[in-house]
Amino acid sequence: MQQYGLFIGGKSTVPPRAKRFETVNPTTRESVASFVAGTTDDVDRAVASAAKAFPAWRDTPAPRRGEILLAAAQEMKRRKDELGRLVTTEMGKVISEGLGDVQESIDFIEYMAGEGRRLFGETVPSELRSKFCLTVRQPKGVVACITPWNFPTAIPNWKIAAALICGNTIVFKPATATAGCGAEVVRVYEAAGVPPGVLNFVTGSGGVVGNAMVADPRVRTVSFTGGVEAGRDVYVRGAQGLKMVHLELGGKNPLIVMEDADLKLALDGVLFGAFGTAGQRCTATSRIILHEEVYDEFLGLLTDRLDHFPVGDPLDPKTGMGPVASADQERKVLEYIQVGRKDSKLRYGGHKLQGGAFDRGFFIEPTIFETQHGSRISKEEIFGPVLSVLRVPSYEEAVRVANDVEYGLSSSIYTRDVNRAFRAIHDLEAGITYVNAPTIGAEVQLPFGGIKNTGTGGREAGSVAVEEFTEIKSVFIDFSSRLQKAQIDTPTMK
Ligand code: NAP
């Protein structure tokens, strides 16, 4: 079994008497690889290394940093098949999605490499003569990147590539369940020529390693993606250090099917949106809100399709859905199914899959509940292959139900009415709205993130990704050769 160390100051290191943990293949329960359970001392060394490397990396011209990112993208391309397999092996998404995770990484690193020749500031007119005003972007310093297991290469790369191009140095902690993917992402950057100390990697639990990263006064920005509970904790502790804390958290994403929708198209969208990645995407379709005129027909079509939806080995290209990612995930999802059985009508699935190869892994049937708005399963993030179906009489009620949850990440409407589509773009409370497409499928050149309890308002991806990792400096250049006083000497038309 592969044994990984920490990566600090450009070297793989294993601290003396280090405790270790292993990641587990959710399809077979076999160990995948072994990692150091990092300590607060390890975090201290990693932050010190990032702080030491910061001045030289900050002063490296941004286009040169971009060249290193392009080399990283090339390296990811070269290793795409191997890394895609690792994603599938370590967290269980089907192989096409494992490869998609890596492709998203490649796309975003390339996109951010180009940002090295932009990193735009503004030029702004002065109220005084012979005075020039502009803004420049400067890196924040040492940033902490803490990531979840569901996009185990893409989310680390969203943070790492954006932080690096802006000139920051990094301490990165991956999710414990997918530490191997995190370690290989770091190797990609190392191979691309990122200088020692610029990207440091500490594996270990959120409670120990994550906490220590957030608490360290040398860390100026924390970029966190995960659940609301941990995110709130990180936010509170980061606030005590007056840090910038960027949070990307959960979702309870609605997909509305109106009476005029192309039902076949909506059906394909729901299958992919709800059961892709076994429902473990932050943008997964977890509620479908059906207009009463198409409710029975659509639900019938959906359950018919599920009868032929292949669940099984995620490395088999014919499989539609693999296992959930871990024993913890399996336990949590099965608990929610019990909750649903009490107050909602189980329409499809609802069991742990058993027999043959299923007995080795964490497989759960695609599950559908017919429920009422307000039930627990209609409002809480389940993060598994469990879909809540809600019946509504009108567009207005569909929007009310869609918005009446604590989250606001992704949303979708299927309709052929262009006016209604534009109204939905206006009305749906979410960071992302799709029209005639499922709630999943973001592209890296657009901002990504949500409102309400989904996050703290910033966005990853797109050109705005650099906001998270830069400070804006305002610059005033006076070439009048005399003291000019703003607001006092301002020339007027009098
Ligand atoms: P999680 O349990 O919140 O963990 C996320 C990361 O935070 C992991 O690296 C975890 O370490 C670490 N962590 C946990 N507690 C911490 C603490 N007190 N201080 C610092 N770090 C801590 O989430 P998850 O189960 O990995 O991921 C699923 C969640 O992520 C879902 O809610 C999903 O919606 C959300 N998500 C959101 C987005 C988005 O962009 N909005 C994208 C993907 C996923 P350990 O692994 O060691 O526990």
C-alpha cells in the first residue's frame, strides 16, 4: 500500500512517531493508501514554511506564476486517467465523473494561468488636476485551504490555482476520506515547478489540523468548503483572529418542472442531477417541485427509468451510480431514509443494496420520497441519493417552496415559456440558476457559490476567483509638484 508523508518546505516528511490513518475504497472497503495523522506541530512547521516562501513567490511576476500553473495543467492532463481512477477508487463516483473531476481541475488551472496576465486593477479619475488614481491587487500572504471529499481534485485546485496565481503561499488540508487525491494534487504542482514552501500539505483530522490552521495568526485567509456545521465553527474561530474566511457550504437544491416542460429533457436532468455522484454534490438536485398537471406522469416516467438505472462498480463505464463515499455517509443517508419513512411516502428504493459485490461496499438504492414542504427531508441537506418530490399548483407556489430553505446554492426550472424562465432567474434565491438543465454542471469560467447558509457571499471560479485571494490597494500619484488637498482644493465650475 502506498504510504504518503506530509509535504512541507518542498519535501515529503514523516514526523518521528507519527500516527497514521488509511483511506478506504467505498466499493470494496479495502484500504487505498496510508497517511500521517498531522498534529498542531506539523501545522506550525507548514505555516512557517509558507510564511518563509511568501516574499519570493509574491515577487515572482504573475505571468511567470501562470507558466507554472500551465505546467501543472499539462501534468494533470498527462496523468488524467490515473488520477480519475484514483478519484473513483477513493470516493466512489463513477469513472466518467472521476475523469470529469480531473478535467475540471485542468480547465480551472488553465483558466487561472491566464489570469497571470490579467489580475486587473482599475484606473479611476481624480477630483484634482495632475493626479492619477489606480488600484493594484496584492496577495494576502499565507492562506489555509480546507477541502471536502466529494470533488477531491477539483475543489483543491479551485483554491490552490487561484491562491497561487495571486501570489499567496498555501497550507492545504484535504478531507481525511480522500487524502490520496489531495496528495497527488500536490505532487502535480511539485512536478510543475512550484518552489519549495509555496504549497504545503498536512493530512489529518479537521478537529486537529483544520483547527490549528484556522487558529494560526500567520494565516490571513481561510478558504473552506464543507458542511454548514464545520463551516460555522471555522467562521467563528476565524473571526476571532479577524481573518478573511471564505465559506462554500451545503445546498438543498430545487428543480422545478412546470406544466409546459419538455418532460423527457427534465427526466434526463433529474436522473443526472439527483443521482450523479450518488447525490453527493453540493449542487445535487435534492428536491423536485412538480406542477400538479404533470406530477403523476413525470413521477411514473422517473420510476420507470430508475428500474433500468445501473448501480454498481463505479469503475465499470456502464454503471450509472456507485456507492456512497464512506461508512459515515452510508449511516447518515440510511438515517435520513428512516426519517423520511416516518413522515413521507416512500415511492422508490429506500434500502441498502445487499448481496454479492454490494455486501463489500456502501451501496444505497436510488430513493424517492413523495413529501410535503416542511418535512425534514424536504429541508435538510441529505447529501446522498435521496430525492424529495413536492407537488405545487402554480409557478408562484413553486418559487415559494424552492426558496423556503436555509440554503441558496443551485436551482433549476424546466419550462418552454421564455418569460417564465426569465422570471425564475429573477425570483429564485440561489447563487446559480439553470434553465432547462439540472442543478449540476457548473463551468469554471463562471463564478460558483451560494447565498444564505450556503456561504459567506464570495465566489470561487470565474474571473472573480481572485477576489478571495487578493487585497486591493488604492494608489494616488500626484504629479502637480505641490500639495493638493482632496475635498478642499477640488476645482469647481464656479
Ligand atoms: P465537512 O465534514 O464539513 O469537512 C470539510 C473539510 O473540513 C474536511 O477537510 C474536514 O476534515 C474539515 N473540517 C471538519 N471540521 C473542521 C473544523 N472544526 N475545523 C477545520 N476543519 C474542519 O464536509 P464534508 O463531509 O467533507 O463535505 C460535504 C459537505 O461539503 C456538504 O455539506 C456539501 O454540500 C459541502 N460542499 C459544498 C460545496 C460548495 O462549493 N458550496 C462543494 C462541495 C461540498 P476531515 O475530513 O478530517 O473531517
